[in-house]
Amino acid sequence: MNQPDPTTSAAPSSAYPSAPDGLTRDTAGTPEALRRRRAEALGRLARGVDLVVIGAGVNGVGIAWDAAARGLRVALLDKGDVGSGTSSWSSRMVHGGLKYLEQKDVRLVRESLREREWLLQAAPHLVKPLRFVLPFYRGNAHGKAVLRLGMVAYDVLSFDKTVDHHRVYSKEQLLRLCPGLSPDGLQGGAAYYDAQVEFAERMVLETAIAATAEGATVLTYAQVDEILLSGDRVRGVGFTDRLTGERHEIAAPVVVNASGPWVDQTLAAALGERAGVRRMGGTKGSHYVVDPFPGAPDQAFYYEAHRDGRPLMVIPWLGRYLIGSTDLRFDGDLDSVRSDEEELAYILEETNRIIPSARLTPADVRYSYCGVRPLPYDADKPEGDISRRHLLVDHAPDVIGLISVIGGKLTTFRGLAEEAVDEIMARRSPRLPRLSRRWTRRRSATARMRLPGARALDLDAFAREFTASSGLPAASAARLVRVYGTRAADIAALAAADPRLAEVVDEATGTIAAQVVFAVREEFATTIADVVARRTMIGLEPDLGVPALERIGAVLAEHCGWDAERVERDIAGYRTYIHRLSEIG
């Protein structure tokens, strides 16, 4: 495959290449600057665009990036923050879909493996190889011979990979490699590589930043509540600015509904009776974060649950472990989904069975998180058999110019986006000649591009040089590279210009004040929740970032001009937000 070339991605270091007129970088994060910036964005959108994308999850930002890179005028809207929905609540894996082989979906496995390799090259600061151990147990639904065959097929389908091939181990070898594994019924196992994206939120954010660099307009906290029609044709969208309560319209001949598990809700709110049949049949997946425990592996486990045979994982993550996940049909409130006690008991039971010395109890869980997979509705199939392949639903002839995205994964978002923009061009060119002329000028270029934090070809060399020259404590410098990649240099420059911004605001991670200011000035952050949970990433620590809230509020007050009332309101809002993580109901 073509390797990403950093010279082909014109993404600048910031999401906003220049401050609004009359404002300097020093004032670019103030409430007045943010209001003017939003007003300018609304002014651009009022002139109309070629494409509106609803939903700034990983699929939505990918579509916006691909379309903008082809020269289209794109608006990307989300009712919340960038990446604040399902994209934040996955298992944080970039994987080839080993389990899809069981469904005989070879095409999806190959696509996933190809995109996994692209991400390893395009975002090496965020996506890193991770070794998995797959134990073979007597009595499993999938026997030893079948699993070994699956490993061979996985290697064959990833012929262009840069990670190692799988290895097979006898029982004795595997127990030496993973002494915590239960020996009962163990027949050996295999080890293979996939990849992990520790900060999935940052991957979504950087894709949104790449989209703005190509000319897309990203507007968060903008809830689309109407798809405007002229007869049976789309003519735009109406949305409510959740920050001001004001209503706005954007003219556009094509709308992509990429709102994840909210697809049906978006259609119902925007189209009413024209929404049509149910499209989404999401399943809930709950994950639990625990500290290192007796028998905990130094690599990931991928194993078969004893109770029901579904695949489960024990994954090293941020110095702790992510265990899960469940797979249950969900028809409740998508905005308040959380784990329940039955799910927790199931995951702890299976983890303690595969690692008997763990003896995990509910008290060992630091926090949980839960998301709903945006799967196609299929009332007849068991949850595990529902296809993980994405669908592009054309709502013509009922509504011409509207596409809904069903499904999709972190791993394959770029390929999905390329396909979506290709499909829009192919299906609509006879009806929309103006757009056809634009589209046929350029093919997708994203497979040759990198995300903004991967501007250096040798990230390790950049990290060494940055740590030595940044003037920051080693822990803070390492954290910056881990979260921002080469964009760490932009944050270090802020800290160098104002020593107060070099002060640490979170001791657990070494996060500095400059990151808080950078989040507001350059990365679309509008609330303290945005800063903590999806920019600095301290919200993923066991304390959920709570000890740093007051200091972050003080930084925003001192350097961005936020008043005490706003800071207090935002801190209270963040505390409400984390209830779904700290409580199991």
C-alpha cells in the first residue's frame, strides 16, 4: 500500500491558522474571541456549502476530511464535542477483526488490516502495535485447529503489514510466557499483533483538525433538528446553537447523517414521518478499568468467555488494565447509557476464571465506561452475529441528497470516508452536475496523508530531541509527545513564551497549563469537560481528572478571561458528566 507522506498533508499545527481580525494569539482564547470565531464560522456557513456532515465522531470527521481534501465546501456539525460519543467508548483497538473470520467476512478483515497499517504509519504517536495472546482451551466453541487456521489466515490477509507474524506456543511455553493464565484445560496458544489507540479521542480530534486545514468548518454544540427539503430534495439543514439557543440554517444539496447510534433519532427529529424504517440496532459494550492485579499479563489477552463463548479481552492501558466488553442489545437513552451490575459480575467472573490469581471484585474497579455500537438493526440475529460491516443508506427516492452511515469502526474510518464520498459522487452526479464537476477533479488523497501530530517521519528521534530541548520536566515532555505527537512543539512554544504556562496542573500526568490554553485556542474546546476528557486526556486517569479541576479553572480565568461564574458552572458540569463513569447502575 502507499505509505503516508507527511509532505502531502498540509495540516498546519493549529486548528485555526490565524486569529480573528483584531485579535492576537494572546487573546485568541478569550470568551470574546471564541464568540467572534463562532460568528465568523456561522457567517461562512450562511453562504452555503456543498456537503453537511452530521456527527463529529470518527466516521463524520473522516468524511469531512476526505471531502474537504477533494475541494468541497464542508460543514461538520455535532450536538456535543468532537469525539464525545461512541468514538470515546470503544475498546480502543485498531485491529484487523480476527473475529470477523468466523463470519467468513474476508473482505472486511482485509480492509481492516489495510487500514490498521495505514494508521500505524499515519498516526504513530497515537496508534501503536500491541501483542495479543490467544489461549487454546479444551471445550471452547472454537477448537485449537480452527484457531491456528485463523492465525494463518490473519497473516496471509495482512501481507503488507509491518508488525510480526503470529507464533504458536505449547501449553508449557505459554504458561512460561503468561504465568497468570489458568492451566485447567489449556492446550497451548498463539501470540499475534494488532494495534491500540490509547487516546481514541485524540485520533478523532486530529482528523477534525486535518479537515479544517483542508477548508472544512467544524461547529460543535450545534444540534441539527431539521433537514430542509424542497419537495423530495435536500436543500440544507436547520440547527440550534446549543451555546446561545439561536437557530441557524445552512444551504447544502447533500447531507450525510453520520451520528452513530443516534442515526435514527437524527432522522426522526429532522424528517418526521419521512424518517422511514428503523436502521440502527446498536449493542451496548461495557468496559472496566482496574489497577494491576496478581497474574496480570504484560501483553493483552484475547479469549473466549466460558459462559457464552463471546470474545473478551484483558488489555494493558495507561498503566492499568481495560477488561471487557459486553455485547447487549440496547434500546434505552443513548445519552445516559451506563454499565449495570449484571454486566460487571459477568466480566469479573470471566476475568477471574482466565486469571485465577486476579480475584477481582467490584471494589477493584476504578471506573467503567459504556458505549453503544452503531450496528445495523437485525432483530433475528444474536448480537455477536450482527454484521460489523458498515452500510451507506441512500434515502432516495424518498429524500434525494441524504445518506446515512450505519456501522463503522475506529480502524476503518478513513476507508469508510473515502467510500462515502465516492458513493455520493457516483449516485448524485446525474442529479447534481455542479457537484459532479467539483468531485471529478480529484480522487481521495487521504491514504497518502498523515494526521497533524505525525509531521516527523521519525517520531522517536523527534521525541528525543524534544525532551532534550523543550525546557520542560521529562515527565511533562514525554506526556506531550504521547498525546500530541509533533504538535507538542507548539505547546512547548506557548510555555516558553510565558513561564506561567509551564506550570504543572496535574501531577499524575505532568500536564501543564499550556495544554489547557492550547485546547481552547487551537482545538475547538468549549468547556472544561472538553479540556479534561478529550484534549489533555487527564480525564482517563483513575481520579477522572477531578483533583486538577480547580487549577484548570484558574488557568482559564487567568489566561483566557473566563469569569468565575463560567468556571464554576463548567466544573459542576464536568462532575455531572463523570457520574456515568464512576457509578454502575
